[in-house]
Amino acid sequence: MDNVFMCGSVESSDVLVKYTKTESPLKIVIESKVIYQFGDEIKHLSAQYCKEIGLTKGELFLNDQGAIPAVLKARILGVVDKMKGDK
């Protein structure tokens, strides 16, 4: 479990972000109640935020409950901060 980090919740308008450290290229998995409307945007923004912070390996799992982009970014940054604090 030392390689798994989480941030956020499954409350309405939030997103639970779970990051698993691996040596594989970054894989983003999305589960969302609005996947058919906003799935492409969620995927694009997640990939963009990861690129901005240099996250290129591991698995990022998003359980989205209708979070706005600012919340999505904050949760991704939060999970990375937790990972860095674990070193």
C-alpha cells in the first residue's frame, strides 16, 4: 500500500483521485457519472495537469462526481503532494 496515494472524496461535485506508483507510462482511468458528457474533457485536463507537474509514470484513477476543472486540478496536485511527502 506504500505505492498508493489518495485525495478527494466521492461526494457530489468532488473527485476521488487515486495514484498508484509504477514504472509503467502514465495511465489515466476515469469513472464518472458525467462520462458521456465530459469524459473527453476530464481525460484531456487530467493529462494536461499531469504533464504540467511532470507526472509521467503510474496509474491515475479518477472517480468523478461532477467536479469542476479547478477541483480536479487541486485533487491531482494534492495526491502528488502526498506522494512527495511520503519520501
